[in-house]
Amino acid sequence: MPKSVHSERHRMIAAALASQRRAKGLSQAEVARALGRHQPFVANIESGERRVDLVELMDIAKIIDLDVVALVRDLQGSTD
């Protein structure tokens, strides 16, 4: 089993976060500020360099208005 940081599902999470952030017209710096973090934190998640845990995912999703349940459903449909 490959490490999850390199899995297709992890890439799907990172892509969904980046796509939804952009769709909401938010910069990485704005999301980071709302989280009380620095911009590289968000950049590293979106690039796949850093794994996002469930609590972080929920916090980010709230800021960018991402439907986490729908994302999980998409992930469940992935075979990786």
C-alpha cells in the first residue's frame, strides 16, 4: 500500500481545497490568516507536501465553504 501522501485520494483532497479556495476568490494568505497560520501552511497542503488531518480539513472547509461530506463520497469512489 502506498503512503497516503502520494495517493490519488490525497491528491484529490489537495486539488479540491485549492479549487474551492480559488472559486471563493480567496488567496492562500487569506485562508491562512483565518486559520491563524502562515501562508506556507496552506500552500504545502494544496501542493501535497503536507497532509491535512480531519480537524484541519474541517476548519479549512468551513472557511472556503467546501462540502466535506461530498468530498468524502468522492474519495470513497476512488480505487487508490
